[in-house]
Amino acid sequence: MKKYTARLYSSWMLVFVILLIFLCISLSPPVHAQNTDGTFSIANYLPISDSGVKDGSLVSFSPKGYFLSKKEYDTF
């Protein structure tokens, strides 16, 4: 009789653990790894008012638009 109750207990424990895992997975919110808000990422084409701008150049932004940076850290 003891073996039967131990086996029954372990079976119910296994069912309980599986249901608990399923419940935790189903109630967790979805996670999205992609960027969906449309912000700038690594590289984008921008309209720059200066001429002779090469790929990889540093650009700055002012209310008048984008322009080629004069130093590494522009303060306008």
C-alpha cells in the first residue's frame, strides 16, 4: 500500500509541476526583441546641407538641419 501511495503522490506532483509551468508560461507577457518605434538605429541616410560629406562622417543637428561636424564634440 505504501508503494502505491508514493507512486500516486509522485504522479500528482508531476501533474502539478507541469500545470504550474504551463500556467507561468501562458500568463507571462510577450517579449519583442525588435525595435518597432521607428527610431534611428545604426545607420540612416540624412539630408545634409554641407557638400563633400563622406560615408562615416560625423554630423550634427541644429534647428536649420543636419551639417558636417567641425569637431568631435560640437556645441554649435
